[in-house]
Amino acid sequence: ATLFLGITVLVRVYDIVPRENETVVSQIAHAAFGTTPLYYGVQAATALILVLAANTSYADFPRLASIMARDGTMPHQFTFRGDRLAFTNGILLLSVLAGMLLIVFGGDTHRLIPLYAVGVFLSFTLSQSGMVLHHRKLREPNWRAGIVINGFGACATAVVAVVIAVAKFREGAWIVVLLIPAIVFVLYNIYRHYRSVAEELALGDTAEPLPPAPTAQRVVVPVGGLNRAVVRTLAYAKSISDDVTAVHVATEEGEVERLRAEWQRWGGDVPLVIIESPYRTFLGPLLAYIDALDAQRPGGPITVVIPEFIPKRWWQQVLHNQTALRLRTLLHFRPNTVVVDVPYRLQK
């Protein structure tokens, strides 16, 4: 308050008006000290205050996001603490959003001030209103005086927020006016999702018996060909069920006969189903086969065992078509399906 009142008095004394190429604080320091070292001391102090102001956002927004995530109004990923015990995801989100604002508005403070002002005074209004409710609820000593002070503050900041939003609406305040209700809507739906998930997964007050295990586990192994990874996957599938079927989607001419010949030697007693794919697509015909199998033989879940080889070096992963990853992603959302991944790690 002293700093604000002092600047206000000095602005009137030195008859200073805002300029595009120099801040008000710089003009006051120029008028008071000229270009002496005291002027540069004021500028350095101002820069340090701004650095601390920016650091406050990085210190408190990740913590606030973690509290909201714990209450279920933000994604639970924001409760994660990194190796340095900081809320890493909150810091990353704030950095990305701040960078986007700088890029969109070109770092122009005159264009950014309306966004800042509306958000700040709205926050002041909400916090002061929250204190009014706090005083009414707890009724601590002098709670009536607290209600008067915080109520007056809430009204004053609310008036300022409305005035700025109306006066600067076309200059960028419209973004905050539209964005804040949208954010509230998203956060409320996040809360509803977490609440519905918790209700659906709750065990309830009375103990229920475990659901009966399927008598015969149906296992499907998609194979693109025969190799060490596929043979190991077939062996694993046989270890968990006697009802195993290998499925090959033929997308190239001439590959079927070669695969049948190799299957006689390496496939063992696992039956091989060949699906012709005239449009040379793999995922669609395989999913259609699983749907047909589920419809013909209803029962327990279908287990899809996916063979996958893992390159030794991470950058080699981009050299492969990621078919196993795409198949896992699609099957993940299919009901009555269990997905098992059998990795084969390459040594070279």
C-alpha cells in the first residue's frame, strides 16, 4: 500500500503520463535521480520484484493444481511429484501456457494487461467472498468486523473487475470473460467423471462373491509371420489356455502358402486362421474376426496375446510400424477383452 500510494503521489508531483517506450516507474526514477546510479538501482530493484512475482506463479500454481487434483476437480496427474519433490506437471503446464501467451500476444504488455487485470481482480473478489463465508461459518472473535472488511473488499474488487472487463473487452478482456466459464465447466465435468468412477468401482457395504472364472479361456494370437517373437508368444499362450487360435491377415499375394508351410514346422498344434484382406488393411479384419468369435461363442473374455519385439536402442523404435501399439490401443477400448503383451527384446 505504501509503494502504491507513493508512486501515485510522485506521478502527480512530476506530472507523469504513461508512455509506450518507458514505464511509469522508470519515468519517476528519471525525474527524481536523473541518470545517476540511484536510477539504475531502482530499475534493478523493479526487475527483481518482477522476477519474484513470476516465481510466485511457479511456486503456487502447481501446489494449487495438486490440491484441486486431490479434490477431483483437476486431472490426478497434477498430484505427481518429480525427483526434486516439485509438482512437475503443474510447472510444465504453466510454462506451456505462458509461452503460448507470449507467442500469441507478441510479449506486448499493453495487450496482456487486460487479461491480467480481469483475472487478478476476479481472484481478489472470490478470495474476499470466501473469507466472508469463512467468518460466517466459524464465528471467531471479531468475526462481524471481518465480514464488513472482507465484504467491502469483495464489492470493491468486483466493481473494478466489471469495469475493466467492459472497458477493455475488445482489447483482449473478452478472452478471460469467455475462458473462465469454459475452464469452470471443464473442471466441473472432471469432478463429475471422478465421482462417477468412484461410485461405479466402490465395493459397497455388503461383501459380494468374486465372479466365477471362465471355464475355457479363449486366446487369440495375431501373427504377421513366423519368427522367434511369435514362437515365444505361442508358447506363452499355450501355457495359459488350451483354446488358442493364431490369426494371420494376408495383405500380400503369395505369403499365405509360405506361411502355411512354415506353420507345419513351427506352429505346433495351434490352429492357424487366414483372413484375406483385399484392401491390405490389418487392424479392421482382425477386429472383425474377434467380434465374430465373441458373437459365435459368447462367454468369458477373449484374451488377445500380442507378440512384440523391442529394439535394443530407443531411437530404433521409430524405424518400425508400431502395429502392436496401434492394436493395443484399439483393443484397450473393446469390451470383454483382455490384452497381454509378450515382448521379445533384441540384443543387436
